Amino acid sequence: MTKISETEVKRLAALSRIGLSDAEVTKLAGELDQIVGFVEKLQTVDVSTAEPTSQVTGLKDVWREDEVKPSAISQGELLKNAPDTKDGFIKVRRVL
């Protein structure tokens, strides 16, 4: 099993520009070591007889065509709730 060293954690933290204390480095080294160990265990599982799964709900096509429908609220009612309006539209600040 691969052992994740504190040196490797410090190197990854430096590459990621993440500041870690010595206690955090020690804790992360142990946690990452456990994660890698779990992944190594998963690699030993025989999946040769398992079929690939990409969809589990049985739905074939969840997309639908867009349909224009009348709104339950009028434009006037909607604009009453807006803080600022102009020419029948909600006015917002420019975003550059």
C-alpha cells in the first residue's frame, strides 16, 4: 500500500498555493493515505462480469420541447415587485 508522506502533502499544498500548519499537514497525510488505500482496495474487486451502467432510473429521454404558455402573473404585477423599471422591463445595474 502506498504511504502518503508529509513531504508529499507539503509539495501538493505549495503547488495548490494552500497554506497548511504542521498539524494540518500531519492530519491530511493520514486522511489522504486512507483514501489511497481505499482506492487500492477497490482496484482488487473483480468487475469483469458487471455490465456498464450509465443510467439507473430507466428513463430513455428526459428532454422535452420548449412550449410557450401564458404566464400565471401579468407583466404589470411582476413589475410592481421590481425595485426599478424602464419601458416595461426590470432595470438592473450594468455588469462589466
